[in-house]
Amino acid sequence: MKIAIIGTGNVAKSIGEALSKSNEVVYGSRKPEEAKQKMPNANVQSIEEAARNSELIILAVPYEAAKEAIKEMKKAEEGKILVDVSNPMDKNWRWAKGFNESAAEEIAKHAKGAKVVKAFNTIFAENMKTGQLGTEKLATFVAGDDEQAKATVMSLAKGIGMDPVDVGALEKARYIEPAGLLLIELGYGKKMGTGIGLKLVRSQTATQPQQPSASQPSAQMPQ
Ligand SMILES: NC(=O)c1ccc[n+]([C@@H]2O[C@H](COP(=O)([O-])OP(=O)(O)OC[C@H]3O[C@@H](n4cnc5c(N)ncnc54)[C@H](OP(=O)(O)O)[C@@H]3O)[C@@H](O)[C@H]2O)c1
């Protein structure tokens, strides 16, 4: 698959290294000539060129720069899968959103026509190279409105070595993004470092969701 990674930072380099093993990866940079000096073995182009020369785009820029990076793509993202990996933080590393809209939904409003998928934000960059810590596969929670686009991203995550977990529609990114901030708080705030990750533990035997209780009166979960 032809994949464009927008950004040349920590996430871009790690996930780029992982995906290059079985895909054609091109990086999109604001300053491609400078970036080429730092990444001599990588194919670095302008943001627009990289986006045009790809089937799937991973937006690996800070949350606050996402809008600008999308503008730079000059609509090259239309019709393509656009993966949002951002953890919406302000400059003080604090939560930068409310809870009524995720960064992913905001990005989808700016990238109209792209199939936006939320993924990879709950894995520290250095752990994206293998998607694992020791023998444990790290969970990447995936949300998106286009089922095929979501399946493609989940397949890429699985290929790296991660455990992709389908959370549902793009709106569910509202639950995924705070989990990214939780990990950052543990890693940096509580000084556990970046050798940590999230894992979804599943029972070996099939279980049904419990009957709703008084505090959860609705038997039917809204879609
Ligand atoms: N670091 C992690 O462990 C981690 C884990 C999961 C998710 N994330 C998320 O992944 C995204 C990228 O994180 P990162 O750690 O890779 O960041 P980073 O190392 O700072 O790299 C960000 C890249 O974005 C590009 N960029 C475009 N516009 C920018 C702007 N206005 N200001 C700064 N950089 C800009 C830059 O590439 P050019 O200069 O070449 O344009 C830069 O190399 C963020 O949204 C973050 O929340 C990070």
C-alpha cells in the first residue's frame, strides 16, 4: 500500500519504520529539504505531494497543527483514508478538548471527503516500531465511520504487531482520546516512562453483557 505520513517527528519515524517493511512509505514535511538531511534513507516530499502520491495518509503532527497540515494537502486527502493519531493536548500537556467533540471529529470537519479513522494514539511512539512490549501486543483502539477504511487501518496495525480493537463510529474517538492522555500522565506525570502501554484483556470464554441495572436503565444501547 502507498502510505503518506505527514510529519517527520517521533511518531512519523517509528510508525514509518514499522510500515515500511511491507508498504511504500513517503513522508510529508513542511520543509522537505531539511527533513531529508535528518532522514537520508527516507522518501520525503512536500505535504501536498506526499498526500497525492498515496492511498492512505497518516496525520502525525501535533493536534494544534492538524488544521494547517490538512490545508497544506490541498484536498489531496479527498476520497482517501486519513488516520488521526493525535492526543489533543495544549502546550502545558493538558486536555485540549471538551467531551462533546473529539479531535478526530474536528479533523473530519476540516478534511471533508476523507475517510477519517482514529488509531494509534494510545501507544508511545517508540513502541510503535513493533506494537509490542516484550511479548505483549499493545492495544490500539480504532474508530471510524467507514467500515472498510477502519478494517484497512486495523489490518495495518495487526501487521505491525499491535492488537487492534474496533470501538465503533468516529464519534467514539471521544472515549479513545482521553485514554491517550491517561497513558501520557502515567508515563510522564507519574514518571513510569514510555515502556508502558495499554492492553485489552479478554476472557477465554464467551460472556454476554450483563442485564442493565437501575443505574443503567436502558436495555438497548443507542447506536
Ligand atoms: N510521541 C508519542 O509517543 C505519541 C504517541 C501517540 C500519539 N502521538 C501524537 O502523534 C502526533 C505527533 O507526535 P510526535 O511525538 O511525533 O510529535 P513531534 O515529534 O513533535 O513531530 C511532529 C511533526 O509534525 C510536523 N509538524 C507540522 N506542523 C507542525 C507544527 N505547526 N508544529 C510542530 N510540528 C509540526 C513536523 O514535521 P515537519 O517539520 O517535517 O513538517 C514534526 O516533525 C501528535 O498529535 C501526538 O499527540 C504521539
